[in-house]
Amino acid sequence: MKSLKDYASEIQKCSKCGLCQSVCPVYKVTGNDCAVSRGKFVMLDGVLKGELKLGKNIEKYLDQCLKCGKCTDFCPSGIDVCDILYAAKAECFKFSIPLTPAPLPLREEGAQLLYFSGCFNRVLRKHPLKKLAAAEDPGFGCCGFPYLSAGDVKRFGKCVEHNKNLAGNKLVITDCASCAHMLKKCGINAVNAAEYLESPPAPPLTRGALPKVTFHKPCHMENTDFLKPLLRNAEYIEMKDFDACCGFGGEFALKNNKISREIAKQKAENILATGADVVLTACPGCILGLHQGLFGRKAPKIMNIVDFLATTDSHPL
């Protein structure tokens, strides 16, 4: 179990270099140093030294984080910012979380696959992978990400325990990048469906012009090596900053709606500049974020890449 005190040395490793400012989507909009990891660490160091109280004023800035992980990826000291913020929100972890994600699993012929829909998919749409994979949902619940972000570690622990019991050692596929990220973080053998789909050589479709598509990479997706092979029946146009955050971030969009909309607006400009007919992503939360940015404008169709593949070609698992 880890408390904020357990991260004291990590917090003090921050050299205050400010490199996190160059990649933090929230800082780019607000210009507020309290919204970037460097500023948050200054406050949390004050809490650990007894100079500040971990109250509503500091919590407000802890909530001004999309948990995109960009600062961690860019930090020369290798500080895992998100885990520190989770601990600060909860004050003390009540559930042990592996810090190293499980490696991408290899495909085993005939292995049983389980489908993790995630909360958004259960509300927004039916199981799209049925056209592409023999994978059933055994009754998974929430991955727990929203509860961990909110500091409700008790409910988070219940989610993880429930899902781990159902998953066992089987491979879990999901078309939500954030769910895949959290499942792997908690030791479940999980992978995003787009990263796992087979893409055997095939000629392009001959019925009319190929659809022009662009892709928004969710922050929690680890790689996009799968992208161009899967989109062989489409004309792929890479947008500027295709891996920049859409600004949604779950409850972030509710607590910081003005900031969220500003980030989404910039993403929308990059999408429209491609002239694409369809914008694809691999996270239902990002779909909501893209809709937010493109709201009120003549915009391309927004789809999960799994839905797009299910309607344009056959990609059996």
C-alpha cells in the first residue's frame, strides 16, 4: 500500500526544470503553473512538510489533470506523476497497484478471448467486436479508473478484484484505450482490440473512391503500429498532433469544462484541416471529446476504429 508519504522521494526528484509545461495540454490553455506537474509537486512537498494542508484549494488543482501521462513520458527524472496524484487524492492507497503494465500478449490460436466493454460502451453502443471476434463479456464491471482518479480507492479496489476474478489468466480485449491501460496496470492480461486485430494482405475495395480517414490517438494507447496495416481499405491522412489529448478526460470535462472545450477546439481544428471524411479513434471517451470540439461545425463522421473495420472489411481475430 502506498501513501503520499511513500512518494516523498519521487516528489523531491522533481528538478523544477519546467519541461512538463511544453507537453501539458492543461498548462497550454491556462498558463497556470499550479496546473502542471511541477506546480503540483511544489504544493504536495509543502503538504508533506506540514506547511500546507491537503484541502479543497489544492484538490482543485489536483483535479486539473487529464491523466494523459504526457508529463511522465517527457520527465527527465522519470517521475510517475499520475500515481502520485492518485495517492494525493486518496491520501493513502488501500489497494496495491503494479506500476509496470503487463507486456502486450501474443496471439495464441484457439485461446479464449474475453471482451471488456467499459462503462461508455454499455451506454452508447452494442458489442461491435461480435462481427470481428468470438469474445464474450463474462460480466465485467467498471475498470475502476474513474474511482481511482476521484480518490475512492475502496470502490476502485472492488472493481479490480471483481474483474481480476472474472479474467483469470485469459486474454481480455477492449476497444477502450483507457480501460486497457487500467486493466494492464492492475495485472490483467488485456490489450486494445485495434492492436490485436489481424491484418492479412488484401486488395483495396473497388466500390468507388476510398474513404479519407484520419486518426486521433488516445493518450492511454501505447502504440499505433497497427494503424496503417488495418486501414489498407482507406486513404489515411495523419492530422497535426494526432497524439495530442482531446481534452475529455472523464470527469475532467465536468469539473473543468471551459479548459476541456478549449483543448477540444484545437483538436477539432487539426481534424478539419485534414479534409477527412471520417475521424477514427480507439476510445469511447475520446469520441465524446471529439464531438465536444466539433460541435456546431460541419464535421467528419466520428467512429471507433473497431466499428469502422466492422463495416468496411473482415478482420477475424
